[in-house]
Amino acid sequence: MKRLGWYWSRARAMSAPEVAWRVGRLVSETAAPVLRPAQRDADWEVTFAGFRDAIGRPVLLDRARAADLARRFPAEAAAVVAAADECRAGRFAFFGQEPVDVGPGPIDWLLDPRTGFRWPAVPAKRLDHRTAAADPKWIWELNRLQHLPWLAQAWLFTGDRAYADAALDQLDGWLEQNPVGNGIAWRGAFEVGVRALSVTIALQGLRDAPSLTRERYARVVAMLSECAPLLWRQRSRFSSANNHLVGEMAGLAAIAILHPEIPGARRWEARALAVLAREAERQILPDGAGAEQSTVYQLFCSDLFLVPAALLRLRGDRVPEPVLDGLRRGARYLRALLGDGDPLPRYGDDDGGIALRLLPDQVPDVHRHLAAVSAVRGEAPADLAAAWLGGPPERGATSPAPAARELYAPDGGLVVMRRDDRRITVDVGPLGYLSIAAHGHADALSVTVTAGGRDLVGDPGTGSYYAEPGWRRAFRGTRAHATVAVDDEDQSVPGGPFLWVRHANTTVRSVDLEHGIVEAEHDGYTRLAEPVTHRRYVVAPRGQNSLLVVDLLTGEGEHRIRTAWPLHPELDVRTADGTHFVTRDGRPVMQIATSVGEPWSARGDEETRLGWWSPRFEAWEPSWLVGTVLEAARLPVVAATVLTVSEHAAPVVEGLSIDGTDVIEVSWTEREGDAQVPRSVTLDPRSPGAVTVRTPVTG
């Protein structure tokens, strides 16, 4: 029944044309025979010679450049060789987790080494990864073959043919166990596309290896030639056309660009690049934010655009302007988020996915991405991966303009304010991308705070996908985020692990970066039997150490109103007299003072799954989640919170009070040195942006 419920919810998220398309595709796939490797009349001797000599194709991994790059980036080259040694020994690490050992002998590509579950060797269309006994994420990661470029680079750096032999032996074994269209590795065109990036680029780096015979080359290229029509025919469309479509088309473009000898290569390249150009305009928004409402997925998606762009540039061709412009504006946006040393703010899902692993990083790195974008734009490379992708720098290439210190991204819906060494972000954007919003979290109007380049209040992360459904629900739910939950319900209604059936819609009423004022509201709780609208004001005046957050909840009836502030795991909390005193290593770093309600906190609660922080995919640790709760509160309700970055152990904010609901007056006294300074903010909810901050006169 649960499975039927998911299908019903998923169908409701589709338009009529999408339903018709999916039915037609299902019928055609049911009637079609199992895919077989392509039968081609090819002169393999001629095409193999053209491949070895890199005729008519760009060169990314190249022996002629390897010695120079190893000399310029010795530590990174050594790290790649060390990673290749691990893979030769059968040890693989994914998602920043401890390595798993698959043994030094032939690899069983269907076996999940973590759980011991072996995926059936049956046609992929017969596998339902959503209801299987194991999480497909791990076996997919192994079968993306993203370690092959490490082995190819190690061969180029060292000249030791053992690396090339290992890469080709493993590829032989993979092809034997995974004929086209069979097994979990072929479940979904997205996996095919991402894998194609690694296979095509690694194979190019192995082209002068003695163990790359004509027969081996023919077998791999026959598989790639079958991937091309599969990627086009099974590409993600309609409500599924998110980063999956980009990955599929990036893989198709790489196949066509690096293997012009396959049938229809020019046609596949033209089709793939046309879709990528269109999707760059859709999935990298005009303000540079990622459409999926996830900063890490923005990195992943942008890297998928980056690989075909790099190949075109290395071939001497012009990169489609929409792709190049999308990479530029995305990089500009990311630089603004980072500032002068802040961490990348986390919003939405983060599964640790990387498009192409030229370096042995286990998790995405925003600085690597920015370096690669700059290199593909013609600038001097900052690391080994950027050097491979960018090729020789261009004369006259200009560095990007300095990043803006503050930002309002109206399309992505993120506000960034900076006060001294503090960064404050406010999420005023949509839930996610397209009707399913697959990678969005129910975190409308959430706030994050960093100080000195370290997280104080942040996003708790992703937790799990398929393996732990309960943790999946908890980590993307409203109660885990720095916003307000009404009746402990999520703002948006989930219909599955990658599906939201009702979206909370956010309306921005005012953003004033100069005066540090944000005002926005969402309608997620208007679906309740007694509807509620949540409006949030964030006030951060310049020259003032405190951050005021006012939550106004209007509507009907009585409700439980819960505010929450998720704290980084390195922080500890003591609560007294309505204030949460936050410390790091025993030293005060912040105070969170509240006006109404009972203080509450959770840390590592197994029952509610509150008070946890996920630093990486499939990992979580206890962390403090603090706030206030009002039980059976009759609306309207006004709750004020003052967050102060402070090294004082004694209360910094005292006498926090609220007066009125038509016009709201918030006042308190704040300690500055030895003085107690009165603060007052007046809000008029009837007019957008009607916020008055009264600054005391000194002198």
C-alpha cells in the first residue's frame, strides 16, 4: 500500500503531457528486447589508430602534459598516485566514509561491500531500487567507475604500466558483469551518463598503454556507442528534468566529443549541447543560484556542465554561450557566499556526489569548482584538476571581479548580510525545482549565522536517502531547521524521499541590505484546518552586534508554535532565564535570548530524531537544537529572538519584551563593554518594509 501511495503521489506531480509520455515510454520499453552491445561494421584497425593518435578529438589526460603538471602540482599528483594504489588493492572510499575493501582480486561489481547484499544480474528495467533490500546509492557509486581517471593519471605520472593494467583489467571485469541494459548499474540513464564521463576520459589517458589492445578498445567503444542512444531515449524529462538531465547530456556529449568514430557522433553531440545550453539557463538561475535549492547540488550540476565545456575548449571550439554564462554567474554567486573565508552555507540535499574525480577528494569542494571554472575561462589553473580541464591559459584572460560582500539573490531566494566577521543568511526562496522539488528541504525562512569563518547556527544536513527513511524525513523536515514549526508539522507535505506533494510558497515583502532588514512570509501552514501564515522579520543593523528575528504568526485557532536554532556539533549550550548560552571549548561564543514561550532543547534524541547534525552523507552526530515552544497559543502570536555573538559569560541581552500585534514594538537592553544600551525596533505588518530601528544617541 505504501508503494501504491507513492505512485499515486508521484502521478499527481505530473502534468498530462508527462503522464502520456511516461506511459508511451513504458510501453516501448516493455516491447523492446534487452539491449545488446552494438553490432557494427567497423574498421577497428583504422579507428583504433585514430584514437591512439588523438585524431579529430580533444586531449584532456595527456602524457605530454603529465610530467609538467606533476612538477607544478607535486603534492596533488602524489595524492592521485596514492589513491590509485588504494584502488589497485581493492579499497574504495565513498561520501567521505571509511574505505571498504572489495578484495585485491576480480571485483564483484554487483556486491554491496557494506551490507553484503548482491544485486540481481537481471535486466535493469526489472529492478526497483526504491523497494530493494539495500540502498542503491552505494552500489551506484562503485559502478560509476570514478576511480579509473586516477589509475589513468597514475600511469601517465609514473610510467608504471601496472596502473594501466589494473584500470583495463577492472574495466574488462565490469563489462563482463554488466552487459548493456543489465544490472543495477544500468538502472536509470543518469548513472549511465555520469559513468560515461569517467570511462571516456580514463580511456583517453590509457590510449598509449601497451595493454590497451584493439580488442579492448573495440569492446569499450561498442558499449559507449550503445550508451549514446540509450542516454537520449531515456533522458529525464518534465518533472524529473533536474541535475539528472544535465548528467545524462554531459555523458552523451563526452561520448560524442571524445569518440567521433561512433555512429551518429555529430548528431549526439549537437543534441546534447543544445539541451545543455537550454538547461544552463534553467538550472543556473539569473542571479547565479542553483535551481534545486541546494548549494552542494549546484556544485555538482555546474561541474557536469563544466566537463563538456572543457572538452570543447580543448578541441579549439567555442563553448555554447549559455553554458559559459551559466558557469560565470554561478561562480560569481558562490564567491559571494564564501566571502573572505566563510564556509559554504548548506541548503537542501548533499549526497557528496562529484561529477568527475580527477583528484581524490571524497566530498565536493567549492574552491576546486571555482578554480576549474576559472581555468576553463582561460585563467591560470590553481590546482591539478583545473590544469587538466583548462589546458594552457589564454593571454589576456581576466580574473573575476571581487565578490560582493552582501547579496540578495531574488531568483534563488537567498539573502546574505555581513557584519564584521559575521555572515547571516536568510532563505526566502522556493522549496525546490520543478513540481517534485526532489532535493529541497522544508526550511522556508531559515537563518544561518557564522562568525570568524565557523558555523554557529546552520543547516543540519542530509543524513540519508534510501537506507534510513526515518532519518531522511527528519533531516529534511521543518523541525530540524532554523525556522518555525506549527503543530510540529512540516511546512511542505512530503510524498516520498524525493517528492513533495504540496510546496510552501514564500513571498518576499522587503529586502534592504543597506539597513539590514529582511521581511518575508510563507503559506505552508495555510493548509491546516485552522490556517496559519508565518511571517519572519530579520533585522541586523550595521554597527550593532545583535541580530533580531521576529516571527509573526497569524490565522485562526490555537497552535503549538516552535522556534528552532540548530547549532554546530562543536558547540555546547547552557539554558537559564530564557537565554541559551552557547560555548565552544568552554568559551562563550553566542547567546540566544527569547521573549515568549518555554525554552526547549534536544541533543541526539533517538526517538524524535531531533538534535543531530549530518556532516556528510550517511553520517550524523549529536548536536544541540535549541529554541522556544508555545503550547496552545492563540493567534496572532509574536515571538522575538535576539542572537548575539559574544564572548561574555553574563547575559548580554536583558529585558526582551514585545508590545502590540497591529504595530509591534520590540525592546531590550544590550551590553556593550561596561554600558547597557537600550534597543528598540518597531514593525508595522500592514506595510512591507515598515521597520524602524531606533539607535540610542550617545555623546
